[in-house]
Amino acid sequence: MLHACAETNRKRALEFKKTFSPKKLYSDYAELLGDPRVDAVVICLPNFLHFPATRAALEAGKHVLCEKPPTLNGPEMMVPQEEAEKRGLVIFSAANSDLPPPCGRRGS
């Protein structure tokens, strides 16, 4: 069940709500992380925000699915991995590709 969505753009948040019917909408990601009914989060932000958002989610006790790249460098990647292990949480990186196997663009 999708419980909540955090989106700063009110129009996009309402469009998301119409399509996916979350119970709650937040304009602040920190408020979503403070919601005790949220067990896991999906991080779909610009790459430079993946690390701080992932770290905040783990520190809030949430499981994390983060779009690639989860961090911008190798040493930084150790921080969320260690935090997840310490807290007994799952962290997973998702890959999205426009190139289906073996290669080529969608619709071409």
C-alpha cells in the first residue's frame, strides 16, 4: 500500500494523488520521514540529493530504494550501507534504462 508522497510542487502532488491514491501528501520530505506509518521510501531525486536523502531516511528508520547512483563516489557509498546494516534496514539501488536488450531506443 502506498501511504504517502512528498512533493514540493502542489500541482504535481495532486496529479500523483489522483493516479496513485496515497493516503497522505507532504510538501516536506522530513515530515514524511517522521511519519511512523511509513516503512520504506523510494528516493527519486536529482543525483546530488541521493546521498543526503538516503542517509536521512535510514536515520529515520526507513528501508530505502534509491535510484542510481545512490552516491556520487565510492567512499560515500559506505555510509548508507553501514547505516542500513547497523539499523537492520534494507537499502537497494534501482536502475532505469531506456535501452532494452540487446540495445536500441524505445519506440525505434
